[in-house]
Amino acid sequence: MSPYLNMSRTPTDFLNPSTCIVGNNTLIGSFTQVSDNAQVTASVIGQRCIIGAGAIIRNSYIFNDTIIDPKCVIERSIIGAGVHIKEKCRVERGCLVGDGVIIGPQAVLLPFERLSKRTSKEEIDNEDADDEDDEDDEDDDDDDEDDEEEDSSDDEDDDDDEDDDDDDTEDDEDEDTSDEKDKVAEVKETKDTKGDQGTNDEEEEDSEVEAVEASKPLSSLCVQAVEFMV
């Protein structure tokens, strides 16, 4: 025999049919209590559960031995076995609550939240250790990022130094080029000066030769005159 009974045939020992509302497509397990003004619609309620006064449950699945305190609202969620949801809580659509979880009064679970119970101190210690390891890893990652930034800055400094060296080299080359140009200009000036001096010397020699040649007829005339006198 199925532990779930159609509400139209469920004994009234655990129900208040005059005040609670049970909608269509609803199954309620044996020995489950539905209190005054509670509303259960299109849901499955397990065995030995307690639905508090004024609670509203829609399109949800609630496992065995779960307590829903007064004025709670549960929408389109799954609630595990042995859960205690205290008064005036609200569980939005898509939530999943694990076995044995206790939710405090007036709590609100946002859509698609997940809750589970820590079952032992050992698991808690392991989770804390994992959290510490994660924090250490994050610190190491931060240190690595800092080192990478320092290396990048060093590389940029090296590039700047190389650029400065290149500029200095170019300046030196420009200076050497200018010095060579000056030397070439000096050599040209020297050659030009020597050329002018050579030209002047040649002109002087030519003038001397002309003078000598011009003096030759005069001297020959003198010789003839002396011979005539004799």
C-alpha cells in the first residue's frame, strides 16, 4: 500500500479540513499534520511531516519528517528529510534544501539557492582547511602578479636604456660625420691655396721669362753699337 493517500480519502485525524486548503494534484503522506489555514497545492508531502498554521506550499516536494512552521511560504522547491523551517520563512522557486537543515525564522532563500548540512566536525575542519589553502593560493597568485609587474617595469627600463644608447650612438656618428666633413673641407681649402700659390709662381716665372726675352733685343743693339763705334 502506498504511503501517500489522496486527500479526498485521507482520515481527518491529522487534518483540519474545515480551515486548511488542499488543492489538486497533491499527495500527503501518512501521519502528516496540516494545521489551520495552511494551503498545499500541486505538491507532495512526505510522511510524519508537520505543516504549520497559515503555511503556503505550492508545486514543491517535501520529504519525510520535515517541519514547516506557521506562516512559511515554499514555492517550486525541494525540501529534504528531517528539515526544520522556522516561522515566517520564504523559500523562492528552484531552491534545494538538503536533509537535516535548520532554517532560522524569517529567513529568505532567493531563487535557485542551495543549502546543505555540515554533518561532522571533521568535515567542517576540512572545509576550513580548504578555505585557508584557497586563500594561500590567492596570496601566491597576487605575489606572482606583483613579480610579473616588476619584471615588466624592468623590461621597460631596459628598453629605455637601449633607446638612450641608440640615441647616443647616433649623436656620436653625427659628430664623427661632421668632423670628417670639416677635415675634407680643410683639405680642399689647403689644395685650393696650394693651387693658387702654384698659379702665382707660374705667372711670376712667365713674367721673368718675358722680361728676359724683352731685354734680349736691347742687349743685342748695345753690342752692335759698341761694334760700330770700334
